[in-house]
Amino acid sequence: MLPTFYAASGLTLWDLALSLAIFLILYSILAVIEVILMVKTIKKGPLEYNPFQSAGAEALPTAATAAPKL
């Protein structure tokens, strides 16, 4: 049987605080970068999307171009 003192960590309070601080700073910076990129993408808006157009092929006629003129 193992004694209970083997289950305790040898880290000091300073080691734990420093690790937690680095973790929080790193992930806070990543969160700020993510928000900045999302805001830029949202402001840019959606790209025009035509599901009938493939690379190198002409698009199918739309309702505006295919409708007969009266």
C-alpha cells in the first residue's frame, strides 16, 4: 500500500498561480483575436453565391435574364 503523501503534489502555490496566469493570458489573447476576426468577417458580409455555377462553367439563366420581355 502507498502512503497518502505520495498523492500530494510537490508544486508550490507560486507554481500553480503562474501556470494559471499564463493559461488565462494565452487564451484571453486568442479569444480577442477570434472576436476581431469574426467582426471583420461579419462587416465584410456574405459572398455572392450561385449554386448553379461551377468553376469554369457558365451560370444557368436567372429569372431576370430568362424572362420574356413584354
